[in-house]
Amino acid sequence: MTVSVKICGLSTEDTLEAAICAGTDYAGLVFFPKSPRNVSVDRAAELATLARGRIAIVALTVDADDALLEAIKTRVAPDFFQLHGRESAERVAEIRRRFGTRIIKAVKVGSLDDIEASRVFEPTADIVLFDAPPPRAPDALPGGNGISFDWTWLAKAQPRPDFMLSGGLDPDNVRLAIATSCARSVDVSSGVERAPGVKDPDLIARFVRAAKHLEPVAATAAEEDRHGPHR
Ligand SMILES: O=C(O)c1ccccc1NCC(=O)[C@H](O)[C@H](O)COP(=O)(O)O
């Protein structure tokens, strides 16, 4: 089984290209002004031009109103909206109906009960993404905090199997996270950054290889003569 990978909070051409070349399946663009990963609609439209048809484009919003969703839909034309706020099941259904865009609904998991409660999103969300709750600090971001939750809860609760696992993943722990939770899709943000909001192409490549169980490619001497060193 191949695991799908989403890299969230991409904001430059270079790191988007690195994610695509590494074999990433979903590129997350964050529309949340307080985030170091925030992109404007204009910037996102530029990045989407590079990404379209090569990687699924995910527009992440937090309790967005219809005006923002409309602007993103028109200018960016994402493949998915990721709803990362307190959107109800009714609001998820309304957004899906009104905009005709597939939905990733983020659910914050502080206990096994939160996974049980997330079943309310299964009829309308195309993917339910399980993330850790943010820290209690007043200025904490709703996501991208590098915090994980107990992955065994997912194996116990057995949500719909196409869920996406998120929260505190990195190249070193993602294999264990997949093995423990039975996730078929994983999402990462700060675990592939060298500073808040600054994605690292090497960490992106390492994360994708680890999640998809791909080994680093060792070029033969003859190949290196012909094409130059691979790394
Ligand atoms: O990443 C952000 O800055 C962000 C801001 C506001 C809402 C959500 C945000 N990120 C959500 C994501 O999908 C992250 O990838 C997810 O929370 C995991 O982050 P991390 O633990 O840093 O890998």
C-alpha cells in the first residue's frame, strides 16, 4: 500500500517544486494571516499555476466566510478546501454544496472520544484529518504546532480508513506513526521546516521517502559520469 503525503504551508516556488519532485501528493497553502506560512490569494494563484495537474492543491482556511472561499475558488481553483477551524458538519456540507470543491475537515484529537465524535463529518468530508489540539496559549496557531497525539487511539477507534494523520510528524517518526495508526495518508508542516514557515527541501524529500518506504537512490559510478552526482 502506498501512503499519500501532504506537505502543508508551502509558500515558495522552490519548496513547492521540491515537494512535487519528491513525490508529494497534496500541497497545502495556508490562508491564515497570523501564520508564518500565510499566503495571500494573489500569491496562492501564482503557486497554483506551478502546481496545477502535478499535485493536488489544498487551500487551508480557518472558519472562513463565503467571500474568502469565493475569492480562493475563483483565483486559485483548489482541488480541496481544508477546513481547520470550528466548522460544524452543517457548515462543511454547505461549503461543499455551494463551492463544489472537495473537503478535508480537520479534527483536533485530545482523546479517543474526539475520534468517535468526528464520525459526524464522514458523510460530507472527503477526508477527515486528525491533528493534535493547539497549545493553550492565547496566541497559539490552530495548527502547524509540531504537537502529536496518541496514535494508538486511531487504531482503536477505527475511523473511515481514508483519514489523514497529522500533528508532530517528521522524517524520523512518520514510519512508526503509520505503523501504529494504520494511516494511509499523512500530513506535515513544521516537521519539514528549518525555521517557522521556512520549508527545507531535504527534509521534505526525507519525509516523503520515509512515509512511502522509498530508499535513497544510490547512483552507480557510470550514471554519475553521464548525469552528474544525484545529491
Ligand atoms: O500551519 C499553519 O500555520 C496553520 C495555521 C492555521 C491553521 C492550520 C495550520 N496548519 C494546519 C496543518 O495542516 C498542519 O500541517 C498540521 O497542523 C500539522 O502541523 P505540524 O504538527 O507542524 O506538522
